[in-house]
Amino acid sequence: MTMSMIDLRSDTVTRPSTEMREAMAYAEVGDDVWGDDTTVIKLQDKCKELTGKPAALFVTSGCMGNQLAIKCHTNPAEEIIAEWDSHIVKYEIAGPAFISGVQTMPLKGVMGFMSPAEIVSNIRPDWYHYPKTSLVCIENTHNRAGGTIYPLEDIKKVSDVTREHNLKLHLDGARIFNASVASGVSVKEYASHVDSITFCFSKGLGAPIGSMLCGDEEFITKAHKFRKILGGGMRQAGIIAAGALYAIENNIERLKDDHKNARRFAEEISKLPYVVIDMASVQTNIVIFNTTKDAAKIKEVLEGKGVLVTNDGSDKIRAVFHLDVSSEQTEQAIDVFKTLRA
Ligand SMILES: Cc1ncc(COP(=O)(O)O)c(C=O)c1O
């Protein structure tokens, strides 16, 4: 791939800026497995402040954050509830079964969101034939639904349900900053309704590596041990934590630009005869649309014209906007789409 490509495959493809690299190069480091890397400590403290949670653990990836949360909130032979098209169900390779020995009950949501009533009707009664339901996982923003924002009122209702039934609630907030910037709801407010939250520095925030898992002290103490078991103990991790700190300090507000570019792109391509798009789903930086043409072929042709998108084999195409896609490049991508009309 050449650097002139407009890469809309994901917001994970961003490269660290010169300033971010400098912050990383000169970061103070220690040995985080010994717990004395000051930059990791600073990042974890910052994330406690941001989420209002008493404890935070720097982890290698969003997957690791989610899987640690599942491991710490459940016991083997229990069941978790997660949305059918969520990252945990779709892309974490049966991690809950493999790592935690739990079964997943996937519920089909609307725009990625499970209704509280649907959750309640799937909580297992206490009967010796059944696994115990112990955890509900929600995703905000919801990747496969098109970066949709879980409405705060619905999160509150889900939270009421989980508290009432003595279940834990985990939020996969890989893109929680996109949700926060677009909705005006603080990350702290979102986090206040869940027992644990994971978010990523390596997506819209533009850092190369790392995610954070936040929760209460007991939960994070447990997660710390399992992180070690899973090989997630990192030594001079301050180098990458510095990239994450830089991202938090500089790249949150600018997510609005990505949302604006995504909206503009969606509005323009929605006018094309072969594009079917639900504009209501375009709420943040992800645009997912159906096409009446062969989606795999469109992807291939776009690539030949310098625009990279993803297609999962269905009739859907996904385009994601991020800090390495300017408004000029957004216009260029729109122009390329228009040439496909013929
Ligand atoms: C919603 C969501 N959760 C979790 C992850 C996993 O993050 P990672 O790739 O850092 O493991 C992703 C990655 O795309 C995601 O979109």
C-alpha cells in the first residue's frame, strides 16, 4: 500500500504523528510488571479521573480489556449476555468460552442495542438445568451497526436491570470518546452506569497501541493477575503509554472532524443509485452501507483508484474516518465513488 492511498478500512490504521513519536521517545519509563513505570501510572491515573472509576489497568488491546472483564465478572459454567453483532460475539474468537469457560447468549439488537426487556427475558431463572447469568456486555459506539451511540437513557435502563438482577454490566467502549464527543455525554457519565469499561487509544485517538480497563479496586486487582497470565505484563510500557497520554491530551476534541467527514461522505454517496444507506446510523466516524452492485468488486475497483474500504463478504461496505483522513481526502474519496456510477 502506498502512502497516497485514502485508507478508510478502519480508524486503527492511523500512524503516530511526529509530536506523538517524540512524546514516546522521551517518555520516562520504569518496569510496569514491577509497577514502577511512572508514565503508565500517570496514564492510569488520568483514566481514573476520566471515568470516575477507582482503578485502571493498561492493557495491550481492546480484546484483552474485554476478555479480562469477562474473566473477572464471571465463573466457569455461567452465561453472559451480549449483542449478536457486537465485537465480543463477532470478533473475539469465542474468547468467553476459551478464557472464562462461559457461554454467550447473543441477543439481536436494534442499531446494536439490546432492549432492557429483551435482556430481562433472557436472564436465566435459578434452575439446576440452567447456567447462571452473571454478566451483560454492551458496546458504545457500536462498530458493526455503523458507529451508533447507545442512548444514555437506555444504558441507565440496562444498568437498572443488571443491578436489580444482581448481574455485572461491562461496557466495551473501544470508541467511547467518539460517543462522548458526538453526544455531549461525558465518559464519566457513561462509566457511572457500568461496573467496568474498556476503551482504546489505538482507534480514533490515534495512538499506536493500548487500551484501558477501568473498574473498582477489587476487580482491577483480579484483572491485573489475569493480565499477567495472558502474557499482558509489559515492561517499559511507558513508551506506549506516552502515546496514549498524548492522544488523550490532544486528539479527543478533534474527533468531531472525523464525524463531520463521515457525515459529508455518507450524505454524498447516499445520492448514488447503487448505494443504500440508513442515514440514521451515521452518528460518529463509521459509515456502513449496502450496495446493489457486487460489493467485493466495488471494493476492488476503489482500491485501484486509491481508496481502501472493507467488505466482509456480504453486500455491505464500511468506510471509517479518522485523523489520517482530511476533509480534502474525504472530498477525493467522494469523487472516486462518483466515478463508479458508470
Ligand atoms: C467495538 C470494539 N471492541 C473491541 C475491539 C478490539 O480492539 P483491539 O483490536 O485493540 O483488540 C474493537 C476493534 O476493532 C472494536 O471495534
